[in-house]
Amino acid sequence: AAAPAPVLDTAMAWGWFMGLSSNARYQAVAGVEERALGALPLPAPARAVATFLLRFSNTYVGTMNWMWWARKVGVQ
């Protein structure tokens, strides 16, 4: 049987990850969405697709970053 997950260590790692990586990525995505996409003369459907792709990419990158971080700090 596998050992139980280190709950406190995982919670601390997740907290640091959310405070640093996720917040920075969220701010970057919001900036790109507001400044770059806002400056382009896109019709509403194209803007929606661009926003979806940007946010989907952010989620993918965030997942990869979390797996890297969890391994780095020893909770995975």
C-alpha cells in the first residue's frame, strides 16, 4: 500500500505555488488580454476564441509548473 500523502507539506507547497506562480500568471494573462487583445480590432467571436486559447494555455502551463514544483519540494 502507498504511504499517505504529506497533507501539511502539500498544503504549504500549494500555498506558495498559488501565491507566486499562479498569481504571476494570472496577472500576465489579464494584462495580455486587456492590452494586447483589447488593442486588436477583433470581432467578438474571434476575441472569445483568443481569450479561450490564452486562458487554456495558462491552465496547461500552470499544471506543468505545479507538477514541477511538487516534485522539486518533494510532495509528489
